[in-house]
Amino acid sequence: MPEETFQERTEPPTDKRRQDARRKGNVAKSTEINSVLILLGGLLVLRIGGRWMLERVAWMFKHFFGMISTPEISEETARAVATEAFAMVARITLPLVAVVVVLGILANVLQVGLLLTGEPLTPKLEKINPLSGLKRMFAVRSLVEALKNIMKIVIIGVVAYLTIRGEFRNFLGLADTASNVVYVFMLTVAYKIVFRIVLILLFLAVLDYAYQRYEHEKNLKMTREEVKEERKQMEGDPQIKSRIRSLQREMGRRRMMQEVPRATVVVTNPTYLAIALRYEPVESDAPMVLAKGKRAVAEKIRAVAEEHDIPLVEDKPLARAMYDRVEPGEQIPMEFFTAVAEILAYVYRLKNKAAA
């Protein structure tokens, strides 16, 4: 951009700028939403199926250690044990992995929709430029990310402290209980801590997504010069468009002039306007305008009419009215029927006299 490179970005982004940014993978997205949804889904899976998973793991260890301890173990037996162990681990972890994958994809779709692009993976020099790295390090976005991480650490510490303090009396009663009861109690407290942290982080993730949307819109804003340049690219150069319109008008005038020899009469003003009319009862119910023009175009219409012995009839009011109301290729409105009928009758009388 020439002189307005440092112009303030005050204009809202256009649809084309949004599409270009989306094509490059530049979209409003919060990684906190992905992390929290995955963590929440995994936590619910462990809450619902955790007991079953622990029982299967305990059975697996007991079963396989029992098989391995047999003295007649061979290479084939070890291979079979390893295969069975791998299949068992896959069955145990499959629900958790499936939920994590589905929630990870769902979090992205909810934020940016279906978007497949390899543009962010394209190697770029500015990504490894030390100066660009320093700018990003001390940018406002980096400060916000740092504050966000500090806030998460504080929240985790406070929630864990408050939860443990609330369960402190129950801790004192675990001295004379069985180890499995202590184990279940510890898992319950840990689940409470993690679940409360996840709920608070979910609220923070929603706020972070709103901030990312605001930041994204701010970065997409354009200067007035950028809007003008984009409009030129979308609509084309004004000079070229003017030239195209000029050529289109010229072609239209040529086609119109080719229709003048078929006219029945030409109504004039007498020199400023000219309108070529054709009326054949077998062709149409009403007279039709074949051509019209003013000044130089009107002179050409009159010249062609004289060349082909087409009558010229002067009628200033009718010529003005029809020029404003009727386009070439259209039939005249009913309000002009009487005036045009009189002109046609006059033309037919002239033809009859010429024939006689």
C-alpha cells in the first residue's frame, strides 16, 4: 500500500477477507474449550466405568502374571500372552479414547465448523524469525495467555485446598479403617477436586472463546485503502469497466440500426429524437419500437430511414413521451395507441397515393 500503509484499521472486515482468513486457517478458536471438554469427558468416563476398568486391570495382572510364572513357558506362549494383553488393554482404554477423540473433534466443529486446510502447516520464514518471536513474546496476546495460565494455577490450588479442608474431619476418621476404604475415599476426594476444577475451567474457557472472537475480529479489521483495493479487485478496474460498457452500448446501437430498415415509420422531434416503429398485424397486436435515439443516434436513424424510403413523421409530444416510456423490442403502451394509429393511417395514405 502506498502512502496509507499505517492507516488505522477502522473498517469492519468484508466477506472476502473473512473467507481468505478462514482458508488460511485463521479462525477464532480457543484451545481451552478443547482441553476442558476432553478433560470433562474423560472424567465422566472414569466416573461411570472406572470401577469396571480397575477390575479388568486387576484381573489382567492376576491372569497374566499367573501365566508367566508357569515353568513351561515358551516363546509362543509369551507371544500369545503379549497379544492377549495388548487386546485387553485396547478393550479397557477404548471407551476413554473414543470419548476423547469425539469430544476433540466436536470442540473444533462447534467453534469453527468443518474446516480442512493445510495452510498453517506450510513452512514460513517469519515463523522462525527471531524478531517476530520477540514481538510475539512481548505482545498483548502473550500477556493475556500468561495471566490466564497463572489464573488457572491459582484456581487449581484454591479449589484443591478448599475441598481438602472440607474433608479434613473425614481424614481423621480413616486411621482405623481398612485400606480399601481409604483407597475409595481418596479417589472420591480426588474426583471432587478435579470435577470442581473442570467446571470452573469450563466457565473460563467460554470467556476465553469470547476473547478470541473479539481478538480475531480486531485483527481482521481493514483500513479504508484496503477496502477500496479489494473493491477494485472484486469489481474490476473502473476504466476497463467503462470501456466494456462503451463497447456494449456500441454493439447495442449496431443491432438497433440493423432493425431500422424493417420499420413502418420513424417518429421524430424533428432533429433531437427519432423513434422507429413497426406494425404488422400478423406479427403483433400493437406497434413495436425497433430503435430509438437522440442527437447523433437520431440522425443515423433518420439517415437509414431515408435510405430505405421509410416515412419520417414529426410529432414532438409523442416522440418525447415514447422515448421516456418504451425501450427497443417493446410494444407501445395503450395510451399511445390513438396517436400512433393516426400516424400509421397517414403513412398508409401516403403509400396508397404513391402506389396509385
